[in-house]
Amino acid sequence: MDTRDLSAVHLQSENEIDNAIYALLCAAFGEDDEEAVRRAARTRLPDAPTPLQVLDAVCDELRWRGRLLFEEQRRLHASHVLAAFLDLPAAEREDVSLIAVG
């Protein structure tokens, strides 16, 4: 298990932030790629959020919509998905958007 302290990590580019939100929504929470949810979660974040802020924003948005069940277990799973996302090279997290252009 990776025990790195990610509190000093900040996501920088819009694509990297959007891709982190996308990864959490789809891979961790099993949600559809719903643009309204992604955008609402993004508005909850500062310009250069930490991974925990991204996770909190996604959970807050899903909770607000009544779609977050078993939060403790799902947050744990989501933290593993986010750690895997952060293990990707920066270029893969930033340069290519995982989100379909609409």
C-alpha cells in the first residue's frame, strides 16, 4: 500500500482536474459520465485543488443529488482510484482529456 502524503500535491491543469473528477465519478462511484455532475463538482474546487479536495467535491455533489450511498466504503474505494490516477505520468493526467468533447 502506498503511504505517500498527498496533502502537498495540487492538480494543475483543467484537463488534469477534469480527468480526476471523471475517474472518480466513473471508476470509483460507478456513475455515468454526466456533464452536469462533473461541472458542478468542478465549481466546488479552487484553481489548483488537492486530491482530497477533488474527492470531497465529488462526494459533496453526489450527496447533494442523493446519489451517494455507503459513503465511507465508497470514499475508501475512491481514494484507491485517485491514487492510481496520480501514479500515472503527469503527461497522461494532463494532456489528453478522458472526457468526451460534447
